[in-house]
Amino acid sequence: MGSKLITHIINGDTVLQYSKPTIGGGVATGYDPKYKVDGKLLSNGYIALQSEGQPVDFRNIEIKQLPVEER
């Protein structure tokens, strides 16, 4: 739902939920500042799946298209 609410659901259980994600953090180097604007509220972007150093298999991943809210 854009920047309003982000919910991670695994096997029907909500495992993580947050709102108002912003760009920031001091770990990125060598970036173009026109794309990484610290403090900018995120409302769209990419989806990535990652593993923290161990092999992992993903299956049956579903992405649900949410209805657009009228403003």
C-alpha cells in the first residue's frame, strides 16, 4: 500500500509489518545521490528475495496486486 503499510505474510501468518519506509543508512558507497536521497519516503520499488549466507529454495511465491486507492 505504497508507504502506508508494508506486511510480510508467510504461510498465512503476518511475520513483519511496518510503515513509512525511507531511504537512508550509512552502508551504501559509490552511489548516485540523485537516486539515493536520504530521508525520502518510499512508495514503490523492487521486490528482492535473499538469503543470509546459506542456500535457500523459494517456491509458491505469490505477489498480490492491491487495488489503487483514490486520493
